[in-house]
Amino acid sequence: MAYEVIARKWRPQQFDDVVGQEHVTRTLKNAIEAERVAHAYLFVGPRGIGKTTTARILAKALNCVKGPTPTPCDACDACREIMSGKSLDVIEMDAASNTGVDYIRELRENAMYAPARGPFKVYIIDEVHMLSAGAFNALLKTLEEPPPHVKFIFATTEPQKIPATILSRVQRFDLRPIAAARIVGRLAEIARAEGIDIDEDALLAVARGAEGGMRDAQSAMDQLIAFQGKTIREQDVMSVFGLVARRTLEELVSAILAGDVPQALTTVSSLVDTGKDLPRLNVELIESFRNIMILIYTKGNPSSLDVTANQVEVLKKQAESTEAERVLRIIEILTDADSRMRYALSQRTLLEVAVIKAARAATVASVEQIIGQIATLKKAFEDGQAPEDSASVKKKHP
Ligand SMILES: [Zn+2]
């Protein structure tokens, strides 16, 4: 049997299978159940997070013989045609390659005719922001008075390029980048079913590399399977993405927190030598310290963190070893470096300086500490029991 790429084979077929977009799928399911489906939707969000997939499921939900239903049957002819992209009633187009007004005029004429199998004709227009001004005008006329059997689903990565007249006539949903932990969960499920031996750190590396995109994560898995076969380790993934291993990143964070500048610089140096992506490393450092900060403020509650169980253990220890004010200062230093990284002549120097400053901020006495010490001293004077090391001061105030 021919190898079928993971993204296609594991494409979600039901609203409940779409990972990380529950705020969208729940609303759509409710709208279908209440028979209040809008005539035009706009799905907004970065690439590869489920916009087209959700659009196809919605098309199926509308046209399934049991539909409109929030749970299309996946067995009837309408469902099967839509799944295989052969439905005459679900027309998918990419606005990036059909930007012109003629194309939209043709669409308008075509939309007048009743659906082949019915009950709806669904137009899915990807990258809709690419349409020309003339094309948007032509589209607007249809959106103002859509034939009752027509539904539009637009998808875009750049909603700010869509005219306000169009935006005011669609129901907009913003899809979110998917949390790394959710991607790890889904990939683990796929790996189990495909008989692929991949550990959690490797899965996490894939998810980190994909930056919230399920499709990118799945393509990376395909690539890894092609290179490595069915046994995949974290190291294999690192080389594909230019990422830093989780443990190395954690060690660097610990070195900074301990104020161990030599150790931190040695780590940075070895990462530079192996050609790691330095701006990316800096961003991951910021995320790590952000996680530590949240753990400090929530007193160790990891529920709002996008991390795996292994990571939580290390983060908790790191959080216990420091205090909030220091972490805030470190985040400021790294964020400042991040904003300058892109234009830096030497990213390496910028990162090294940031790491040194961060390590110093981690150990230099904080204002809170100094105030605390003053308060202790003051109390000791008042009680007439100054600590020994301030005995010389005491003598002046008998
Ligand atoms: Zn069906």
C-alpha cells in the first residue's frame, strides 16, 4: 500500500477531533443544532492550525444526508464525496491563485444554480485577503443577497487586508495556535497507531518546532519517518529544526538562576558551534522563565502552562530556587535582547550579554531583600538586640 502522509490520513473528520479550537467548534455545533448557521464565516489564524479542516467538516455537517447535523455520518455519499474532495456542492478555491474579478463573477453566476446533491452549495475560499478590490466588490454583492442555498467559508492569515464591508457581513472566528502539550498528545496517539517508537522529548521537540501548527508538526513527523524509520529520538528532531534539546535548555536556565556565568557561556558557546537558531533559543529562554514566573505566582500550579509532565518537575525546582522579582528582571533583559536580535550584527554577542546580565540579575541582592534586611535590622535595634555584625553601629545609639 502506498504511504499516505500523516496530515491527510489523520485529518480530523468531526468537530470533536479538531485539536485546540474548541471555542470555534463548540459554537459551530451549537449553531447547527439551533439551525442558526450563518451564510458566511471567516476563519482567521496562522497557517496549519485547522481552518480548512474545520471548513470541510462544516460543509459535511450541512450536506450530510442526516444533516444539517453537528456529527456528520462520514458514510453517506455526500460525506464521502466531501472527504475525498469530489463533491460538486463544495467548491474550494485558493484566492492566492484566483485573485481576479472574473473568477468571482463566474462564482456568482454558478452560485445561482441549485446544488447537485444538496441541500447547500458551500464555497470555501482560502487566503481570501488576496482577492483584488474588484473581486471583493463582486463578492460583496453576493454576500449582500446570498441565494438561500449558498454558504461561504473564508479563511485567512491576514484579516487586516479584508475590506470592512466584507468583514461586517461575515461571522468571524479566530483560531489559535495549538498548545505544544496538545500537539504532543495528538502526535503520541498517531505514533501509537502507526507503530512508531518515539519518546516524549522527541514529540515535544516536534511540537516546539511546529510553533503551534498541527499540520507542520505532522509534516515533520513524516519527514522524520522518511529519514529515521520507525524509531525517533529527540536528537533526530533537533537536527531537523535547529532546536536546542530540552535538557540543554533546562541546564542553561539553571545556570542563569544560579548566577553561574562561566557555565551559561559555555553552554551558549556549544550551541553556537552546533549551528543552533539563536533568536529561537532566546525566545525559548523567555518562555522558560515565564513558566517559572507563573509557577511562583500560582504557588506551583502548572495548569496554565503549556508544558509536559517532565518539564513541570524541573520548572518547579527552578521556581523554588529563586524569587519573583529576579525572574521578572531576567524576563525584561531577555525580552529586550529579543527585540534587538533581528537587527543585531552579532546575535551571539547580544545573546551572551543578555545571558550575563540575566545571571547577574538572578543573584544580585534584590530591592525586596534589602528592604527585608533593613526591616530586620530596624526591629533588632528597637528590641535592643542588634545582630552581632552591627554591634559597632549599636554603640552609637546607647
Ligand atoms: Zn453523511
